[in-house]
Amino acid sequence: MNAITTEELHRKLADVSDLISGTRPGNRHRHLPQLHALVGDFARKGVGVPPRLRQLQEDLTNEAIESRFDNLPI
């Protein structure tokens, strides 16, 4: 099994961040599964999860929660 390097993790973080940046605000939360997987990769590697990754995950989680309420009738 090939172990992922810390450099590859940071490259994946940059790629996912770029992908999210290029996505419309109402749809950004759809990339949460990729973020969760990346957080898991950092944890399995035993290196600290970068604060910007944790913040992005929190932001998108909040967006996902808000999107559930956007279509509720008043």
C-alpha cells in the first residue's frame, strides 16, 4: 500500500480549496464529502489538520444546514 505523503495531502487540500472556490455559494456544501475524506487522511497520517481545512469544513457544514431550510414553507 502506498502511503500518502504530507506534501500530497497539502496538494489535495489546495485542489479541493480551488474546486470549492470555483463553485457557486449555494452549492459549495456539496463538496463536504471530499473535505471529510481529506480531514480523515490528515488524521490517519498523524499530522495536524490545518486550521484553514477545519474552518472550510465548518463553513460548508453551516452552508449545508442552511440549505436544508431554504426550501421550507413559511
